[in-house]
Amino acid sequence: VWLSNHGGRQLDGAPAPIDILADVRRAIGPEPTLVLDGGVQRGTDVLKALAAGADAVGIGKAYLYGLGAGGKRGVRKAFDILAAELHRAMGLLGVASVADLKAHGPDLVTRLDFSPRDAQGARD
């Protein structure tokens, strides 16, 4: 299952994928592969998505920024930055692996409120 609102360009009233990710995971169960796409710009965004139930994360924006800025080397640099940020955030949470993060994520990373990008009433 690929969960995306395509950056909200076409559906600016749609909730951000990260805001409904945990609900989608609960609805489809643990078996189907769930990919979050949209709004991922930092390693901490990857961490939040994995903690909320994603199996993979689309990083098109970072990839394209790296490609535009430095070609193949820029893409590698973008991946390296995301990986370093992810590993640092995992260390700060006290998890040693993605498996640990996924197992304990809901207890470690919680949303206090919905994103200001959400349309009024989109979650009602």
C-alpha cells in the first residue's frame, strides 16, 4: 500500500500522510507492505514514519534536490544526510535498529496534535 497525497498539490484539503499513517496501519494489519510518501525531508521524518507503522518511506524530494545540486554525487550526499539524521535520532530514542524502532515506535514517538496542514474537518 502506497500512502501519499502527492504533496497536497491536487488535494490541498487531504490530510498529510503522516497524520493518518498509524490509522492506515491498524486498518490493513501488519502483513501488507506500507510505504509512506509525502513531506519527507529529514531523517527524523523517516524515523516518525517507521515508528508509526511504515515499512518504507519515499524520499523523492531529497533525491531530486541532491540530483539537481550535484548529480550522482549529490544523490549520494542526500542519502548520507538522511541516514546520519535517522541514526542520530534512533540513538537519541535509545533504539539500536529499525526493528527496535518499529517494535517500540508507538511508545516512543507520538503526535500531540494534528498537522496544521490538515484541512478543517478532514479527520472528523
